[in-house]
Amino acid sequence: MVVVVVFDVDGTLESGNPAGPIKLETVRKLKEKGLTVGIVGAYERVQDKLSNLDFYFGGDPYKPENLRKIREKYKPTLAVYVADLPTDRNTALKTGFCYIRPEDFTLPEV
């Protein structure tokens, strides 16, 4: 089973502008658990702090195109986009991703 988790940066991750609620350590833990993890957003804000992710793509206006590229490359069973804007939700759903708001995203202890 291939699971892809994609994060926006601004308003989503703690190092975004504005800062979001998700800690970079949470992103690292997902990668350590064997999930395919990456960024579609202002990746330049986190690339040096999250250097071991599977992909880094820019955000607007290229989010739809980049999310499609990720689906094509990884062919995930489950694809999740964690982002903060209503337009992100629409983009995620139109490209076959589940959508989770940053404030609703938690990583259970497994």
C-alpha cells in the first residue's frame, strides 16, 4: 500500500509565513514510518530543515499540476494533502487527494 502525504507550507507548517500548527518533527516522523512525504507549497522555507523528503514542488499557481504529477509518479492507494486554504481543498479534491486542514491533522502514536 502506497500512502502519500503532501504538505503545504504557509499557514500549515510551523516554519511557514504565516506559521501553521504542524511541527516539522511531525513531518519527519511520517517519513520515518515509511510513508511517501513531500511539499507542494513554499518549499524554499523548509527544504533545508526537511532535507530527506521525497519531493519538493512549488505552490500557486502550479498546485493542481504538481499534485497530478505526484499521483502519476507514486500511484498511491491513499493520497492526502494537508493545507489551510479553501482553494487548497478544492484543488486536492479535484486531483484525487483527500484533504485535511492543518488544525485537524494529528499523528497518532503507533
